[in-house]
Amino acid sequence: MNGDRLTAKADVLGAARVQRISDRLMVADLPQGVRAERSDEGVTLVAKNLRRRMLDDAQLRNFGR
């Protein structure tokens, strides 16, 4: 029984941490033309030619670190 309580508490703490990190990423400064969207998997960057821009821009490559 104690193991179930510990697992439940860890799940709650993990979900709270994911929410805090997601909120922090949503308000991060991004280059012009790039926006962050919340998705089921977390936070997704959206922009025209994003792949190419990530090669050129260190800020985009390091997003989330």
C-alpha cells in the first residue's frame, strides 16, 4: 500500500514539473516569425523554414535547454 501512495505522489510531482517547464518554454523569447504552441507532447515550435532556421540560429537549436 505504501508503494501505491509513493507512486501516486511521484506522478503528481512529475506532472507539476512538466507543467512548470512547459509554461517557462511558452514565454521564452523567440526570434521573429517563430512561435511556440502547446501540444499533447509538450511545446512545439512553428515557423516557416524552421529546419533551415534552426541550422543557422543557435537560439533555436538550444530551445528548451
